[in-house]
Amino acid sequence: VGVSCATASETLKKLYGKGMLKRRPWKGVSLSEAGVREVDRILRNHRVFETYAYRFLSISLKDACKCARRIELYLSEEVVDSMCSIMGHPEKCPHNERIPRGDECCVRKYQS
């Protein structure tokens, strides 16, 4: 991966301290429920933005993905939900990967 053992260990400690990881004796480390929610949030941000940029801004898929990677951590839920709503709540991104549903945004669509 290109990082030292010390860096990896320190990163794991930080994630554990934030409640993103759980340790299981003899089984190692895995994502906690909070960790899974955070991964889903970041994936949703990336895939919704990427889809929006590709569909509406006429950006190549490669460039849309690059842009999404740069801002996926900083997009607000409101912005992502707005883009998602405008697109009709897509279920998959242009790479044919599942887009996690938003807590409010997509729930309304599927309850109708």
C-alpha cells in the first residue's frame, strides 16, 4: 500500500478512537456500525457526484471520478441529496456500482 507499519498502526488507532473500528480477539479489526455508515456516506457522495457530473456537466467519466475523489469527503448531505433528487434517485453510478440510499432523500422515493 505504500505506507510504513508505524503509519498504518497510528491510522488504525485514530480510527478506533473515533469509533470507526472494532477489535475482535483472534479475528483482527473490522468496521464498526459507525464505520460502515461513514463508508456508505463517502461512497454515496462519490457516486452521486460522479453520476451528476457525468450526466449533467458533460465531463468524461474518468474526469468525473477524479473530481469526485477530490471532494467526496467535503460534500454536505443536503448537496448530495439535491443532486440525487434531480437525477431521480439513481440506483447505480456510471461504473454500474450501487449508490447507497440517502437517509431522507431516497427513503421518500421508495415509500411512495
